[in-house]
Amino acid sequence: MAATWWRHLLMTPLALRRAFPPEALAAINEAVAAGERRHGAEVRVAVEAAFGLRQLWHRVTPRERAVDVFSQLRMWDTAANNGVLVYILLAEQDIEIVADRAFSGRVPPTAWTDICSDLAAAFRAGDHRDGVIRAVERVHALAAPLFPPAGPGQDELPDATVVL
């Protein structure tokens, strides 16, 4: 428990900027936008450096936080219920994918787990930008056969990475 607190308290915004400088965020945003042109699902990436004291005190798990962020970003509010959030918690090197109802029963849970595991391995190798881009591309590959492309101007959610 103490180690968790220290990881979060010592994680700085500078560490987040080192892992995801502006050019990396721009490349991730472009990968999200490019993939969404191939299907009608909505994909977002959210990166959080660390939990605050309140979240640590209440022992919020990364999964609980990812679901909360999914809700805050109104990912559940897409017309086809086909939003996907890739949530990254740097302090824990934890990745969570939250997919809306339209993916339920259509994408095996192991597919999401595999993407998270591969992204965690990329992070351990220091490959943050390209690791996230590969993860986003894999999400797009899962969404493309399930949701036909939306028409022009039908993008329901921003493509920009959310830095929390």
C-alpha cells in the first residue's frame, strides 16, 4: 500500500510530458482520427499521471477510474453505444480499455486484455508513443468489421488525447 502511495505522489507532470510530449500526442491523435475514418465507432485515449490523494485514500482501482473517465468523457453517449476508451495510468503503468455495450459479446475480453498487455510491454521498453499508436490501431481493427464508417461530419467525439 505504501509503495502505491509513493508511486503516485512522486509521479510528476514532467514525467507525463516526457512520456507523451506534444509531438507524441499529435501522432496519437492522428492515429485515432485516421482509424475512425474506417469505421463508425468512437475511440479516445486518456492519459493520467497519477491519482490524487482522495482517490488513493478511497483505494480507487485503475479499472474503476477508467470507467469513471469513460463516463466523464460521455463515451457512453454515442448514438450506437460503440465508444472505446484506452485509459493509461502512468504511476501504475496500468492500461485499461473500456468498451461500450455495442462491443459486448462481439469482441472477446481476451482481445482487450491482449492489447493492454502489449501496450504495457511497450511502456516497459520506453516506447510510449508507438505503443499507444499500435494499441489504437488494434482497437480500430476490432471496430472496423463491426461498425460501418459514419458519413462525413458524423464524428461524435473529439479525437484528441485527454491528459488528466
